[in-house]
Amino acid sequence: MSECKMLEACPFFNDRMADKPGMAQLYKKNYCMGDSTQCARYMVAEAIGPENVPADLYPNMIQRVGAIISG
């Protein structure tokens, strides 16, 4: 798998997870270096734009994606 195209600009990892490096590495391995299409943040960004991704949306919160996209 290739690296997620949004990884470098993803504020979730570049700001928010600084105090939890172990958890950040786990998420990066599973979502950013794995299948990024399974990341909730990626799904929302692709559907309605990265500016619409909620700051509190974790990569594994797939259950929230539909509601966010539909507004």
C-alpha cells in the first residue's frame, strides 16, 4: 500500500496526536500507510472537501461519515 495523499497536511496527526505518539503510530500504520480509503477523515475529505472534516473525527469513526457528508 502507498502512503495516504493527505497525510502531510492532516491536522489530526500533525497536531492533535502529539501527546499520544503510540496511538498516532498505530493509526498511521492502519490508515495512512495502509488502506487510506477506510479512514473516516479521508472519506469525508474526498466527499465534501478537507475543510469540512471535523477536528474531532478519528480515522476509525466510520459510523459518523454518512451524517457528516449528508449535512
